[in-house]
Amino acid sequence: MAKYSFEADLFYGEAGATASSKLDIYKDITVNDEMTEIDVTMRRSNGVKNSEPGIRSVSLEFELVYMPNDAGYKAVRDAYLNRKPIALFATDGDGGGIDVDCKIFQFPVARPLDGVLTVSVVAKPCISDRDLADTEPTGGEGK
């Protein structure tokens, strides 16, 4: 069955452990997950380019509603301003998802004429004692 996006969650916390505080002022999130391409073409490939997956590249892009007094907003903003790692866990609502320590690379504030202020955050894995974890859903089949 399909899984609805509104059932997904984003958690934040201290780097070094799985994030456990729910970030509930975000609107949308995109979990980018791709591998670089390594060219392994050889002369015996008969003129066909051959490729293999290389290094995995993961990033989280999410939009926060501008609420500077919210604890989650402060945690993400402070991680950005101080260049400190923050634990983020983007889950599907059933426990599956990406769990990783990140640094915040972008924190631009949008000021639309007709709408609320928002921040488009870009987070990427950083050097950490904790490896990126792909967690499996613990239950639920979606709706």
C-alpha cells in the first residue's frame, strides 16, 4: 500500500546518537540519495561506456517555517551558525529512514510577499563516530 508523506517525521538531536526530538515546524523534506558514477570502460567494451556506482552521496533538504523561538528551529540554526554537527533522522513514520549526523550547509530565509517566512535547509553527513544508518520500517503497511 502507498505511504502518505504526512505520516513521515523528522527528528533532531545531539550528534553522536539517534535524534529523538520531533521537528514539527517543517513543511517538506527531500532525502537525496545517489551514487557517483565511476567510468570503468575498457577497450574490450566494444565502444560502449561501462559504469559502476561509486561513493554514495546523501543530503536532506527541508523547509522550516520561520519560528526563531522554537527549540527545533534554534537547534538547526545554531548548528548552522556554529558549524556544529546535529543528529537528523528522516523517517517514514514507521521507523524506516535515514539516521545520520550532519552539518547544515544552507540556511536561506525566504520572504515571500504573500506567505510566511521559511528557511530552506540543506544538511549533509559529516565526520562522525556514528555511521549513516538506513533503518528498516518497524511496522505498518501504509494506507
